[in-house]
Amino acid sequence: MISEALVVSAVLFVIGTIGVLTRKNAIVLFMCVELMLNAVNLSFVALSKLHGNAGQVFVILVMTVAAAEAAIGLALVIAVFRHFGTVDLSSLRLLKG
Amino acid sequence: MSDLSRYFFYLFSLLTIGSALAFVTRKGPVPAALWLVNTMFALSGLYVLLDAPFVGAVQVLVYAGAIMVVFVFVVMLLNLGRAGDRPDLRGIGGQLTAGVVGAALLALLLAARRGDAVLPALVPSSTSTSNVVEPVAQLLFTDYLLAFELTSIVLLTALVGAVVLAKRRTAA
């Protein structure tokens, strides 16, 4: 069952990566990053069955950091929206020469 | 591991992957967010089946209950709920690149998993179901106390930073 859980984790991580690479909406992009964090959490939990409960502690810490990251990221999205009037990442090209 | 829990494990795995696929293929942010909530719930089921019920409960509370609510709240606040006239997806080149990168990453991860194909025999899980928090809490407040305290500082910093960033500039 650990092996299957690792496969599920890998598939979820890849789905999140593809989402990050293909979407242009900044909020959806953040959600894809959350999905990738969740995939890693799943492999932590699966491996904690093998190596003791430290994996579950890491999952708790990752969730805390993910909450902080979501708060900061969405505050940034709000600030970007106030400034540019859009959250479409392809229209943010201040650094493009 | 009994047959029933194995059956439920596959069921929740399929639910997780299916919801994640539905999540990345939705056009609007709100349907995507709701499918992601579905993914979180199915993942918490997987956590419970992997002998981590406390993590499963925290997953529902923190991810499905708090983080996704904040996401949907921001979508509503900025009035981005409907899919705009401009497509949310990148062009065909970007999609092809993403597909290649995804396939390579999946092959890499599966190859890395094959490295220890012979998993050692499982530690028999503690059969007591009444005591699910203690093994985690024991480690969290002894070996990982420093990390625990540091996350509280991270949370405080994020709180202040989010307020400062999202605050409307008045009379700047």
C-alpha cells in the first residue's frame, strides 16, 4: 500500500506541475502549488509507516507553512490586481525587454 | 491490511487523481477550487487509511476548511469568478513543454520509487484507535520543538505581511 501511495503522490505532483506550467491565472497557479504540496505530504505520510511518526510531524509543519504561503501569496495577488487590474500572468511583463 | 481497507484505498486514490485531473482542466477559478477541495477530502481519506488519522483531520480542517476558503474568498473579492474572454491556458508551445516536463518528471519519480522496490516488512500499526494524537505530539514537542516554535514565528510574520501587502494605500 505504501508503494501505491507513492505512485499516487507522484501522479498528483506531476498534475500540479503541469497545472503550474500551463495556467496563466495567478490564483489557479497558487492552487496548483498547493496540490504539489499535498502530493509531497502524501508521500511523507506513506513513508511514515516505514520510518516512524516523524513524517507526520513534517506534514503538520508543511501544512502550517502552506497556510502562511497561501496568505502571503493571496495578499500579493490582491496587490497585483490593484496595480495592474488583472491577475493574468501573461500580461505582467514589466521585466520583459 | 484487510481487503476492505485496500478496496477503500484504491477508491480514494482514484477519487484523488480524478479530482486533481478535473481541477487542472477547469476553466474558471471557482470550479477549480471546488475540485481541489474534493481532492483534499479524498487525500484525507488516504491519510486515515495510512494510519495517520490526526493528519487526516488536520488536512480537512486546515486545507479544505481554511486555505481553500481563503482562495475562494479572494476570487470573490476580486470578482474573478467567471472565466474571462482571454484563455487561461498558455499557447500550444507552452502546453507541449508542460506535457514533456510532466512526462519526464513522472518517469523520474516512478524510477526513483523503483529503487527500493523491496520494501521492508511493515511495522505493525498500533491497534489502539483511541490514541492517535499522542505519537505525533510526543515527537512534535520533543525532537521537533525548535521547528514547531519556528513555524509560529513564520505564521506571525505571514499574518503581519499579509495585512501590510493587502492593505489599501490611503493618502500615500
